[in-house]
Amino acid sequence: MPFYRHRRSRPFHVFRYGWAHFNQHRLNIRHGHRTPTASSTGTDGSTKKHQGITSRIKSRRIKWAGAGIGRQIILGVIFFSVVILGLSLVGGAYRLFHARQEIASAQASAVQTLSNKQALFTPGGRAQLANRLVVLSQNIDNANSELQKSWSLDVLKHIPFVSNEVSGLTQSVSDLDSVLIQGQLLLWKVNQAANSGGVNSINVPAVQAASSQFQSSEMVLSTLVRPDAGMWGPSKTVRDRLNKEIQQLVRTLHNGSRGMNFALDVLGANGPRTYFLAGLNNAEMRDQGMVLSYAVLHAANGHFTISPAQSVNGLALSKPAVPLTDPGTKTIFGPLLPTRLWPSVNAPGDFPTSARWMEAMYQQAGGTHVDGVIGIDVNALEFLLKATGPIRVSGISGVVNSGNASAILLHRLYVSTPPGGQNARRDEIAAVAGAAIQRFNTVKVDPLHFVTALSSATVNRHLLFYANNPAVESNIVGFHANGSLTSSGGNVVHVAIESGVKAKLGYYIHSSVTYNIRSGLDNTLYLATTITLHNSAPSHAKASYALGPDNVNTHITGEYIARIYEWLPSHASSPGSVLENGLSLNYSVLHVLPGQTASITMRSIIQNIHRNGAINLRFVPQGELYAATNTVNFTSPRNFGGPRTLTWVSAGTKSITWTTK
């Protein structure tokens, strides 16, 4: 039905007199408009009065007409503004949605690009990194296109609250572009370091330049963590996620920088270094593997030399090199003569303590002064062999590589040797370590792959370093490679399973540890630690050096005797515990027959464990051949936030916090 129209009317007439009048026209209802008029003349001479009334009526009509026109202009402006705003919101929402998708893709690319710890340190990883940087660049370009080439977003930029969404996403894209730039710089510097140097030579300045770039990129990215104040929609979600990812990247770069600085010192970049290299045999465990062979390593300005590996039998001592001064150490480990007998030197859990003893023992046995000690076990050798490639060692048939080192060194060399015949079968762990290091003299080794090998091996305490120079030792501590139980502070929990029989049965032992923790109403923690061992040695096997028996501690072939030690915070206590090297130490023994599984539970009370309403425990792993499975079960009558049950396979120190809600 068409709108009703007067024969004559002013512009925008239908809008000028309210909604009822508008409906009359909309519904095609005929109507008129009458204007009041004054009588021409009155007998009482009132013409002037009527004229005044007429004048006022006309004046009022003019005002009403003017006001109507103003209202219509305002209504028109509002109408068109609403239309433009609506279109802007629709178009802007569409653009923001697509921009957010591109930002999400860019974030994923950025995280894959820089958070992969191995990406920068292998040739294949760097090739993938280059491709990911291209994808990241495309994502950023697409997001910029969505945000900067849209008239609808230009309108939304001037609207309160909504403008924060646009500016927030725009800032996120800019920050991702900064991540891209840092990734490109890192790749450039790392490629320079990897491609420099040659046989028996690592280009120290190039590695130092790469390390400096790690530090520079860390500083730049740390400034990109921004508050999300004023954001409420997609931009807040993107910003919060981006902040977390940037913080993760900053931690990765920080660890990478520390790792490279640590490796540079090992490479002799800060002056010549001489290390006592102790081969740690995981088949006969102490806190780390038993020290049965050694070599002396020299490093200077990226060049390595290493002496031929030898048995520690040639370093026999007639008396202790140093006295035991710690009462707890003397009580628990004194009978093992750890400062005179090499197989016992690292029975205590604190590697710096054992390393200082090794230095003193080596010098007393006629050795030269060394700057520190490196402890390397078979797991660490496998990481190192990934960087150097396979090697050949005199006395071992075939090649030794990252896939067969443990089977050869901890099993094959012993199974055919009769009990007590190891004098004819020398431990070859130090020899393999020396051959791997000497490989730098024959092939060009990627120095950054070497850094990765060092980093991976230190995680589970398979590769440990000690330096008697405090500044160098501080760098080692920063890289978490010193094997100390106390240097990083915190409430330490460390379980060590050590061999109590003279046989190579550690190759067959698999362990799991369950910590049942109960927090009482007072400031006390009740801990029950259950250690379970499975002995996969064959039953009824022929006696051998690998399987025993030693006919001293056991007369059963394949029987494993475990000396179990548990270090806890100093304020822990249990029957028979002692204070050892600043920590509370429990001790027990467990016998496991071949093909059998056995368990033992050690109970302790830890007082004054709460700090500011929180409980924090740091579980430090033992460098076993097979990583232990750990489970923590936490209960409390109080309302604590934190994991109730958590299981992990040893992958470095695990820190767990429970907080009162």
C-alpha cells in the first residue's frame, strides 16, 4: 500500500509530526492539517488582539517547523550513522574473524619456529625452520591485509571499546612480525656458526656471535609481553595466548644462550681447559655410574685433544686422598672408602663433592693438575654419538653408534667373561668417549649439534661437569649441569638405586618410584616413598661377570642387591636417617631375584614444609640406564590447589607446587 501524500506539503513532511502522523501516511489514511486563524475585526476594537494571536500562532508554527526540520536532520544523521555503524560492525567482524584466523596461524608458525629446541641445532631442523619462517611471513602479511585495508575497521577505530579490539589485534600482528625478524636473525647467525670451522676446529667467534644473538633476541622478545587492559573480545584471547607463547620463547632462548655459553667454556673459548674425564658405568650404579675408566681431555679455542683411556686400576691408592669431614657422609658412606676406592667415589649424591675427591685422588696417584671433572655415562655417549656419527674402538668389533652403545658397553663385553675375570676385560666407556671426541680430528662436526648433545645429556644427570674455578662453576650451575643436589635450593627429593653386588646387573634393572604424600592440618608433610625394582636377568643362567654371583654379597646368579638412598630436605626425619651434606638421608637394602619384582617403602615426616601457603618439592632424577617412572599421589584434609596424581618418566628435575586456595 503506497504512502498517503498531501497535494502540497513541505519536505520531509511525513517525519515532522511524530509517530502517529507518520503512521497515518504509512497506512494511507487521509487527513488534513488546519491552521488556526483570527477573526478579522471585533466590535470592541480587538483586531489588534487577533492579529497578535495570529502573529503568535505563525511564530509558533515557524518554530515548530524549524524544530521539525532539526529533528528530521538529527534523525537522518542517526539513521545513516546506525546504518554505517551496522555495516562497519558486520564488515569489521568479518575482517576481525579472518584476521584472528591469520594471527592464530601466525602464532602456531612462530611457536613451531622458535620453541623447537632442536630446530636451530641440526641441518635438517634449520631447513625446516627456514620454511616455517616463510609461512610465518605469509600469515603476517595476510593478517595485516585484513586489518589495514578495510574501511569498516577504519570506522571502528574511532568507536570507544571497539577500537581496543582493532588496536589490540593490530599490535599482536606487529609483535608477531618482531618474532619473525628475530627468527630470521637467529637462523642467519646459527647457519654462520654451523658452517664455519673445519676438521679439528670449531670457529669459536662464530659460535660466540650466535650466542650473542640468542641473548639479543631474548631481550627483544621479553619486551613484547604486553597487558591486555581494555581488551574484551578476540583481541584479549589473542593477546593472552601470545603473551604465554612469547614467554615460552624467551625461556627457550635463555636456555639456548646458557647452553652455548656453557659449551663455549668446554670448548676452551675462555682459556685452555684440562678435565679429568670419568667414565660412568651404568651397569654397576653408584649415584651415577661406577667410575671404572678415565681419560684426560684438553680443550683450547675450539680444539680438542684427549689422552688414551685407561682403567682406574692404574690409579690405585694406599690411603684416602682426603678425610671425610661431613659426619653423615662418614656414617653412611665411610665404610665404602669413597676417597680411596674409585668404584665408591660417587656413591654420595652430590657430584661436586665426588668431583673434588676425584681431583685429589688423581693427583695423589701421580696425575697432573686438572681444571675440573667431567662425568659421562653410556646414555650421554649415545647423545654424543648422534653428533659425531659412528666410531670404531680398539678391542670392540664393529662400529659403536648411538643405537648400540649401551648393548655393547654394558652387556656384550661382559656376558662371555667369567666371574672375577674383568681384569682381562677392561671397561671401555672412557675409550668410547675419547674416540667420539677425537672424531673432531677427522670429520667436520656441527658445533651446534654438539651443543644439543651436551644439553640433552645433562637433563637426566647423564653428563656432569665440575670446575674448580668459581666463575666457570657458576656457568655450569646456570646450565644445570653440575649434578649438585643443593646448589639450586628448594625442597629436594632424590632417590638413588645403587648396586650392592659385584656384577653388571644394572643392565637388567628397571625401576619405578611412587611418592604418597599427605599434608596434615599442621605444617607437616607425611611421605611414603615406594621403590619397585624389576630384575629382567634370566633365571638359572650360567655364572658370568655380568650376572654374578660375586660369592661375597650373594651366591645366587642374577640376584640384584640394591642399596637404596633417599635424600630429602634437611628438616625431614625418619628412623635411622642422618643429616648428610645438608640434606636428610634415608638408607635401606632390597634384594631382587632374577625374573622377579620387589618393592620397599621408606617413610618420612617433613616439618615446616609450607612457605607462604604453598608446598614445593623438587624431584631430582638419578642417571639410570632406563629412566624411572615416577608417580606422585597427594592428599590433604585442607583445600590445596595442585595435582592430586601426577606420573612422569624422568626427564630432568620436576618441580611440583601445591597452594592453599
